[in-house]
Amino acid sequence: MNKEQVRHWFGNRGYPIGTNFKHKCVKNDWLFINQPKGESPEQVELYYLKTIYCEIHDEYALKSFDWKEESLNKIVEDIPFYKAENQFGYCLYAHSGDCIHEAIILNGKHIDVLEEYLRVESEMTIQSAFHWKSGSDLATEEARSLFDKHHKLGNELIDLGIFHHKWHKRSSWILIEVDFDEDMKPSIDSQYATPKFIYQKEI
């Protein structure tokens, strides 16, 4: 975002500014700006750009302010509003098993492995409902292969930080949406029992 674009953003919202300012835009939507001849010359102001309003989101003392992009990104990433807006948006909800009514909030990583695990689990449910009617059915090569694949994928999910322990493998899961309020408190649709929320580990 160049200086002219910054001036247009403020001007379009009824707050024209001059050309004497220092600024930096990070994460596409967040603007840090200091105006030496503005109302707060000793402050760096932070604005959220995707709004029709010209409102300061926060202020920081200019004297000790670090303009490096890495530092600015960290400031934004710690804002609850930013965290809520940038969540993956889905969780695993345990509808039966050892960890019933637990929800694992996902971060969007390793989805390919999780997708395969849920497919295998779904296939096991179908086979159990329609085809596995006796002990001999469970002893077939097809059934053993499906159980082995489910077991190995479950262990991989533990290694990847999606599952936290072996009891998660002993639960049945569905993928549902999760929402966050401005304080980053998660919630799911009211049709489900309120779960105990945990988070996918960062691995």
C-alpha cells in the first residue's frame, strides 16, 4: 500500500491527511501509521482497513516502536479479532466413544491425512451397519485391511498433533464448523452438546 493509497483510504472516509507520515501495511488489511503533524505525533496508530469507518484500533508509543515487518506481524497476530477472523473454521466433534462430546479445533494443517482417516472411518461404519454381521465377517482380509489402515492413520494423526492420545482413536468423529467470538471463545451449533474444546497441536 503506497502513500497515495493510504491518503485515499483516509480521504474516502472523511479524514484527509497530508503527505508527511510514515506507514507500513501488513497482512493486507492492517495499517500502522505515524503522522508527525497529526493529533498524536508521538503515537503509531493501527487501523483495520476492511471497514468503511476510520477508527483507530490501537496506539503504540513512537519512541520505542519497532517498524520491522516481523514485529508488526506479531502485533497483529496477537489481536483476538485477527485470530477469530483467520481460524481454519472447523473442528472434529466426537459423537461417540471414549472422548464423546470433545471437540478438536483444527488449524488447517495435515488435512490430507485427516481426510483419509475420516473416509476410512466412514467406510468402517458402513461395513459394520450393512455387511459385518458375524465374527467371521470381521476376519476377512478386507475387514482386517480396513482396521489396519484405520489404526495406522490414527497413529499418524497422533504424531501430527491432531489427535492427542490413543483414546482419541477410540472415538468416532464428525467434521463440523466452529465459530469464535471477539474474545476467541469457540462455539458450535446448538444441535450438538456443548463440548470440551481442545486445539490441534502446532507441529
